[in-house]
Amino acid sequence: MWRLRAACNPPSQGGRVAFGGDSPPTHTMKGFFTTFLVVCAVLAAAWFGYEPYLKPLIDRIGGGSSLSDDNKVITKSTGTPTAPPVKPSSVPAKPAVLPTASAPTTPAPAPVATKSELELALEAKYPLPEILPLLTIVDQWRNVPPNAYPPEVTAKETIPFQLIINGQAVGSSNVAPGTPLKPVRLTGDQLTVASLANPGMSTQIAVGKTDFVERIEARYAQFVAAKLKDVEVKRERARQIIAADPARLAVLTGKPVPGAAPVSDGSDPRIAPVKESLRKGEAASVTLEEAKSFQWNGSEKVGGEYAGSYDTVTVHFEVATIFGRFPTEYKALLRGGKVVGWIDPISEDRI
């Protein structure tokens, strides 16, 4: 084809004819151009994709920075050239030691205050009562002890009463809310109440419609508070006495009184007057049955209301109540073979 073109073209100036053998074929030029584009594309991709790796290589080959002086960035702050970057040392730097979070520390327990001999003796001589929970005493309100009943209750609504004589209803009346009534018996959730004005008139009412439970709870709370206060009053009284007469600490700590006999079961005839006094109820709030031990102390001098010299007997009691058992000690004062008074062994206050 190219020969035909040459034949058709007129000769150029100078008389020479341009033959096709003087220029490469067209398909050869196209292949070269295509190859050139492919190579350029590969080089461009390599440059943009792997520039961090090629740049150091180019710098080593070119012997300097890839940027010319004209391409350096100048900041607006000053014209002072920045310091050259510090070359890494050949000695590897030690890794920085980061502070580690310390493990949470458990706070030290507060030091327990050591109790003095006096306080320990007071706790032993006047222990806090171990009072039963109210729900245990009343068996979850299924079996309330009769001596736990309040002396009276009131109803929250009007109650109809009938007067029964020989099994026959002979009269009736209504009792207004708030009228005092006598609690007689609790069966399940039904409380039998009687009229205080006429005990022969009684009826049953749901216990929840009365203040029966509330009154027992209030009485229990008052009892507990009174017992705790009684113990603290005795302890404080003993503190005052021992502060005035430190020698009495021996009595509080249980050290034997000079001339005192060992704890006796009460068979000693010298104890007989003490037992008789307990039978007569001369010692308040305790009974002979609650006496657990007796100790003959011999003659000793006491102060307080009964100031003077007496033969004394210390009696240890365990008082039983519906609220629990409570230990206590009293001292009997004997003169002429008879008990003339009862006192607290430490405070010497009259019982």
C-alpha cells in the first residue's frame, strides 16, 4: 500500500522520490506508543503507591533532596532557617517507661479502741439484755402470750354487743369507735373483746379493726428502750462511784471480798433469811425461783441509804420475762439474822 502511495505522489523538490522504506511502518509506531503509555502508567502507579520507599532510593541516586531550593516552603514567622533534623543515633534509645496505674489500695481498717478494765467490767456486770424479737414472742401473731395482752384496746368502727345470760341473748348495745374495750382472746385473726362497763357483754371482731397489734408493738418498743436505759444508768452510776473510790473496782471486776465464801447453792443456813425475804417479795422485780446462786460475803460496810455495817449476801438472778432472760445481781443486807434491805452491789442504791 505504501508503495502505491509513493507512486502516486509527485517527486519532491530536488528530484528525489520519497519511498516508504525511509520511515517505519504505521503499526510499529502504534505498538511503540502503546508500550510507552503502559510503562508511564506503571511508573506513575509505582510513584504514588510506593513513594515512601522509592523516595529514599532516588535521594541516594541523586545525591540530595528531591526538592530544589526554589521549592522549599518558607514560613511567614521568620526568615531564619529551621534547624536541620537530628539524625538518628546509632545507639538505640531506651524505651520510655510509662507510669503504670497503681492497683487500688484497700484503706487500712480503723484501729479498734482498746476498752479499759473498767469498761470491760461494766459490760460484764451490767450486760445489755438479749431481747427476743417481737414476732418470735407472739409467734408471728399466731399465739400471743396472755401476759403480752394490753390492758385495753379500742375499735376503729362501731361494734354491736349482745348481753348473753345462760346462753340466751337478753340485750344488745352498740359501742362507738374509740371506746376502751378489754381484749379477752385472739383466735386466728378474730379478737374477742368485752365491754369494760359490762364484762358480760362480749363479741368477736377482726383484729385488724382494733389497735391490738399497735399497742403490743408500742409496749415492746417501750420495754426495750427502758431496759437499755436501765443498763446505761447503772453503768454510769458505777463509773461515778469508782471514780470517787477506785478501790471499789475490785468489787466490780468480781474479785472476792475479803472473808467471802465461795458461791453457794443456798444450802448454807446463813442463806435461809435471804430466801425467806425473796419468798415474801421484799426484793423488787425478782423471785426466789429466779435466784441462781448465793454468795456469803461476811461483814462489810456499805454506804448510801443503808449506810452502816452488815452481813451481806450477793444473789445472782436470771429474770425471765416474755421478752427474754435478763441477768442481774442484788445484795441482801442482814442484821440480827434478818434481811433489812436490798441494794445494788456497786452503786449501793436501794432496790
